[in-house]
Amino acid sequence: MKIILLGPPGCGKGTVADEISKKYKIPSLSPGELLRREIKKKSWIGRKIHKKLAKGDLVPSNLVFNLVKKHIKGKKNYILDGSPRDLWESQLLDKYLMKQKAKIDIVLFINVPKKVCVQRLH
């Protein structure tokens, strides 16, 4: 089963992904976690990511998508926690899955009031 969890920062995507992952034994992938791992490894991609984040910039979609793609390649089951982030990443994922003759089974949008998200992030 392929699941996508979407929603604003602080809405609980990671918590929901962890619960689904534990209950159904489906690996969960968070682009944020993948980016942090690359930074920690100090790979060339990690150094590039670190420079972007240090300036307060978003990591480019193509870089995030390539990391995600690398981790979902060949997997039958996974949860994408917060990916795709925008329409362009969604289109990239769709094209990739079509080539793989795969599809997303479930997309969940976690709708939490902005006030709650802000409280959780502080």
C-alpha cells in the first residue's frame, strides 16, 4: 500500500505516519528526515542542502524528489510523510509512478486549525 500524508507543518503528519507504520508494518519516509540524514552524512548533497537551509531557503523540489525517489524505488509499500510538497513535486511523483506502473492508494490531508499548528511548533 502506498500512502501520502499531507498537511501544514505541525499538524501531526509524522505522528500519524508513525502510528500507521507501526500498526500495518509499512515503512514511513519523511523528506525532512531524508534531508537531515544527508546533512549528517556530510555528502555532497548534504552540504548543498545545508547551504540552502542556512540561508533560510527551501531545498529545491528536484533535489527533494530525487531523494524521495531513491528511497521508494522498488518498494511496494510506503508512507510519504509530507511529500509531495507542491504541484510540481506531485507531477514528478505521478510521472515516476506511471513509469513504474504503480499508483498511490490513499492520500490523507490532515486539516488542523492554524492556531493549533502554531501552538505545537512553539
